[in-house]
Amino acid sequence: MIKSSSRGLFISYRRCDAGPYARLLKVQLGRSLPGTPVFMDLDSIEPGIDFAEAIKAGLDSCPVMIALIGSKWLELCDEEGHRRIDNPDDFVRFEIRTALERCMRVIPVLIDGANMPKYYQLPDDLGGLARLNALQMSYDRYEYDESRLISILRRMLTTGKPAAAARSRQYFYSGRALSAGTVPRPLRMRPPDYGGSEQTGAHMPETPEPEHLSGRHRDTLRQIFDHPTSHNIEWHAVVSLLGEVGTVTVSHDGKVDVTVGAEKAFLDPPKGKDIDEQMVVDLRRMLAAAGYQAP
């Protein structure tokens, strides 16, 4: 059985859905991340050991979960024709539910073009899984997909971020880390601290260059800076932009803590898909203070 470690990796999968990928990934993780324990049920649970207790012990020692999701992951049924995922005692559901409850870092990996489960397709206790952006892994480009995943894991392990995962689960939008696990306060703005006085001689930040942004991020930035205010700016586009130019913390209730440069804001997601005019004004003020302008 896996020994206690703050640097372990837990592979969650269904054997008849992603078994071969799980086996291959475990081997590659052992080669690429030597000294990092990897928990996988068949290899990590000895005969005669309580399966559920062994999984709990594995989760205790692994701050990071790699959740392999294939095309059958959601729809696999038991002998009575009921979806396994709907059974509270299903081991995969138990693994992911426990990881989400503990605010572990959960990285969904979609196998061979599988779709990410939607919120309404999942039991309530797995709803948080649907909010996580996923990596892809396929037969045709396995080496590339695997190396990308291992690169992310290596960076997490070397920077010590998994140790903080018990307090702050990380979401990924557009390749940038978005943390969850903290509860933001109501919307407020904080003036920047440039490390100097308010008089002459204060060090002011250089204006960020928007050229590094993708076309859709530049479009969202342009909409925010349109005068007097823009309409129909979708919330998911705003979150994606903010995750690209700064960091975004998403709590379990969906509230958002945003930091761009020295600027900080606490946002309540809109009830609909579009943000309101007041949020446009707040975002424009924050981004302008951080040095951004209309592209």
C-alpha cells in the first residue's frame, strides 16, 4: 500500500473505460517523476485489505488526483441497468467526492475525445467536477498529451503547490490556474501599491501589452473598455480573460476573487450568462488601474 506522502498522485479511473491508459500513465509517472508515490487501486491495494479504507488512505496521502474520464465513464451501468455514478457507494464517485470535499487538486483528463460531464448529468456531490477545465489524452498524440500532463505535475510538485491543495483546489481556464476553496467578501476595490510614495519618484508599472492575448480575449477586453458600457458580455468570457491576465479564485458557492497586478476585486457571478453594467464599470476601472487599455 502507498506510504503517507504529501507528494503523492492518485489515479481515479474505471477499468472498463480507461484501464489501459491508467496502467500506462502509472508507468510513465514512475519514470518521469521518480520518488513520487502513485496510488492506483490494482497496484496499491493488497489482498485482504478493505477497499474503501484503502482508497481513503490513498486520498489522505495524495494531494493531487488525476481523474481519467473516457466515453463510458458517465453511462456505465450495473447489473440492474442503473448508472454506476448514481450509486453513492460507487468507488469512482466516492474517490472524486472525497477529493472535492477535501479541496484536493483534481485534474480531469478526457480520454480519446470524451466529453466533460455537465453539471446536470452528475450527482449533486460531484457537481464541482463539471466546473473544472480538463486536459485531453488520445491514442494519436499520447506522447504529447502525456508530456503536457507530466509537465504540469512536475511544476506543481517542485513549487510545493500540492501542499496547499488541501486548502485551495485549483481550477484551470485557458491554461492558467484558478484557485477555489476560499470565500470571497463582497465586491470591493483595493488601490495598487507600487512600492513608492504618492509623490514623484514612485515606481509605476509598465503598461501590459495585450498582444499576448488571444483574439477572443482581446475582444472581451475591447468590449469592457467600450464607452459608455457594453452589453452582452458573457460571464464565462470575462472569467477566461481575467484568468489570462491575472489570477481568479472560485469558492464553492461560485463567488470569485480576482487579482490583476496589484488590483483586487471580489465579484458575484451574474444570474444570467451576461454581466451587468456595474460589473463592466468595475472591471474597466480595475483593468485600467492595472495598466490595461482597449486593444
